[in-house]
Amino acid sequence: MTSKLFNISCKSNNETLVKLLLYVSKTDHNICNISQSSTDVQDVKLITLELEIDARSIDAFIKQVLELDGVLDVAVSFGSVLHIATYQMKYNSSNMDMLNLIKPHNTQIINIEADQLLIVHIASERDIRLLYNKLDNDSLLSFCQQPIAIGQSLSWDNVG
């Protein structure tokens, strides 16, 4: 059994997330990771669910999720799962220690302000955790991590 990444578009209320969690709790599938985020479409949220699921069960799972009130669309990604992490750090240009810490982790600095850096890191969950542990100090202002999938995406629309 391997994990698959499901992207579930739904109406912007927390009831759909609760219904999804209740449904998954009644199955024998294990949740690896789940998150809910806003989208650029008004009144639509995206639930990202990484789930350990047998390949034979995917179609039935998608069918059941589409029947949940508030679910608009479900897409499942097959392929290797990576994570993306962003770190917002306090930064003093005279302090090069932080740059030396992040350099071996294949990160990118995507924004530099007078006293802050925004760093992006795409890697395995283990590698992200290693860097997070190095950066977890008073300089860390914020941190966010989400799974991403590399590979083909299949989509089912709930056309009713």
C-alpha cells in the first residue's frame, strides 16, 4: 500500500473537512497528512489529503468523497510525493551563518527584505525536518509545509 495525494475542492466552510475526516475515520485508510487552504476562487477551499490507500480502492474512495455535501471536485496524483516548505526568517546581512546552514539543503531564497528572508525548500519530509531543526530558533518567524505530488493527475468532476 502506498500513499496517494488527493486534492479536494470544496465549498468554503469547515463542515466539509469535518465530513471528510469522519468518512476517512470509518475506512481502513491511514491519513499521512491533511491540510486545508484558501484558493483564488471565492468561496472555494482546497483540502489536500495524503492517504495510504490500496490502488483498488481509489475509485470507490473518490466516488464516496464526491457524494459528501460541499465537495466540488476530486483529483488524485500518482507519483512520488515531495513536500514544499517555506521558512520566513529574520536576517541580518552581517550574519552569514544562516546562509551556510541552508546552502547544503538545496533551498531557494525567493524574497529578501531589509531584515527578513523567505526561503523555499522542496524535498522529502525527512530533509525538510532536518533543515527545520537547524533553523528552529529565535530567527524563525514562520514555517509552512505541504505535500506536493510529481506525476500525472487524474480528475473527477462532480457534475450533477
